[in-house]
Amino acid sequence: MRIIADLQIHSRFARATSKNITLENLEKGARLKGLNLIGVGDFQHPEWRKEIDRELKEDDKGILWSKNGFPFLWQTEVSLMFSQGGKRRAVHLLIFAPNTRIADAVTKYLASKGRLDYDGRPIFGMSCKQLVHDLKEIDDKIEIIPAHAFTPWFGLYGSKSGFDSIAECFEEEAKHIYAIESGMSADPPMIWRLKENVNIVSFSDAHSHHPWRIGREATIFEFSDGILSYDNLQKAIRTGKGLWGTIETPPSYGKYHWDGHRNCNFSCPPSETLKLKGICSVCGKPLIIGVDYRIEEIAKEKLGYKPKDAKEFYEIVPLHEIIAFTLQTSMGSKKTFEVYNYMIEQFGNEFNILLEVSKEKLISALHKYPLLAELILEGRANKLKIKPGYDGLYGEIIMPEKQERLF
């Protein structure tokens, strides 16, 4: 059994999220994408929890099912802000719970540390070490994973408020961290260089139910016994057995890949940042240091290092974004949706289109849009050219040059 999972979802009660997020809409978006499992998101929020209890039913394996037979997992994300080692720290952590009873216990614990009703991703003034220790006291089956681990402001390894290693952050509780979430600005080859001896997962951090947000990053599990269960998911996360690999966006597409200042319209690679001594050539203030530079700072291995047990991965840009670029329209435009819906009717779901459909069928179906077929195939071959994102701005697709085209 192969499961493509996105286990970092938010409800409409989290900051900067779509007000149209419902469990029903999340399911619709997931099915369009080709996902087989998603997180419920923000399970500790009192209003969202009412909807979870009303709309989903838990089985005896810790999986929640919708009335239409789509599976969800107990999942939330918290923001920790604290001081450690003489520095201000801010780290986001994903939390998975194995069943309703433990989700209730986690919610009760979090409520003892602060309010839960003001934000779907609540903020607490405690260390990562303390949270892990306390949650493991509740139940060892609770899984904690550092989210978007390399983003400057809220990542485990973030250049602004993070740490240089898992051990530095979690100290004696580091033994309970089995995986890290790559985030949009990093991919497995970058993370392998750290030699942290943890598994890599990838999720979307979706703030919308739209297919260009949900599932833009995901993790592929393969269960030999054909059973979708919390125990099988946790075993894969902890041991790597049953963890096939990840679906990533190209790191350069992420919001914090290169260094720069968006207000100055300036960005640069690490080599240029070194020449500038970290100072913006436009305004003269320190640059926001991106993930590419940060990896170079803390890497233990040279570029190109690959461990023996490395998992597979894909790097693709969401289909809506490729269509919008091709048509020079917005992702939410009527024309973009017309082409997207046509392709879904032809091929079933987005992952099938981006990863599986044959070149011949794709070209035939898109005979009116040959550039769109070309860009999909270039993305599949990891040859899509992208201007790197920086300082909170997404990367941008660059039109391929004719002499480099695949056909």
C-alpha cells in the first residue's frame, strides 16, 4: 500500500489562513491533489475540535474518517518562543497523536500552558526540550517533528532564531526526535550534508484548501501489510522502514532560499553574501540570511554527499502555478481553473499528471498548450529553471531557452 500524506495542515482559525477552510474542502483539495491522507490541523483549537468531532469518525487504528471515506490524522503545530544559550529562540513543532484520548490529553496539557482559542497555531513560552519531555510523559506514541526546519525565523536551524543541531536544541530529549520536516526552501540533498541521523519528511504547511497549497510538499509511505494505521506511520517516521521518500518543491521555489531584502528588491547566493559581508548593497543593513547560506554554515559534508540509506524524492512545482505561468494568468483565475479542471478530468489527480502520465499522452491532451506540457515534463526531470525566493517571497519560474527544451 502506497500512501501520499500531507500532515501539516491548518484550520481557518490559524493566522493568515483562508476563511473557506473546512474539513470538507480540505478533503476535496486533497483528492484533487492525489493525496491519500492529511492531518486534521489545529486539533487543540476548541471551535475546530467541534468540527472534527462532528465530521470525522475514528477507527481502531487511530485514523479519522470522513463520511466520504477519506482518512485524516490527529495533527497540530505549535510555536515555541523562549531563551536558551543566551539567545532568543523561536521554533515550530508538529505534534501527532495516536487517538482521541491522547489528543485530549495533549489539548489539556497545552491549555495548562496558555490560551488555545486565539490562534490555531498557539504560541507558548517554553523550550523545545520542555515540551518534548512533558508530552513523552503523557504517552511515548506522541510524535514531535520540527516543522519547516530551516526557515530563518521559526525553524529549528533558522538563521535568526534557531540552533546548529538537534542536540543543541533538545539536549537530553534529542533521542525523541526521529525526523525533521524539510520545508519549501530545503530538500534532502541539502539536509543530508548535516549528518543528523534523522529521517526526512515533507509537508505543505497549508494555509488554504486550494491544490496549489495543500500537498505542495508531501511524504510517501509504503506499508507492506496494506494497513493504514498510526502505528505504521509512526514506525516509518521513526525507523525509515515504510518511508519511501518525499515530494518536494524545488528549494529555490521556497520563500527563504537565497539571502536578500524584498523591500530593496535585492537577492543573492551565499557566495555573493560572503563578498558583501552579509550587508545589503542597497540599504546597508544586514541581509535576511536564507536556507542555502545556512546549510553552508552548519553542513558537515561537502555538496553532493549522499548517505547509503538515502530515501527517494521528487521535486515539482504545483500544477496551478505552472498553468498560471504558461497562460500569464493568476492561480485563482477562471482560465487557470478551466485548464486545471480539464487536466484533472483527463488524468484523475495532480500527482498523476506531474509524475506519472506518459509524455505522449500529456502532449496529446495539451496540444493547444504545448508549452504547458513542456514545463510539466521539465519539472518532472528537475530541469525547470527558477529564480530563487528570498526574504518571504516565493521563487519564480523562468521561461526555458529553446535550445535547452526537451522536445
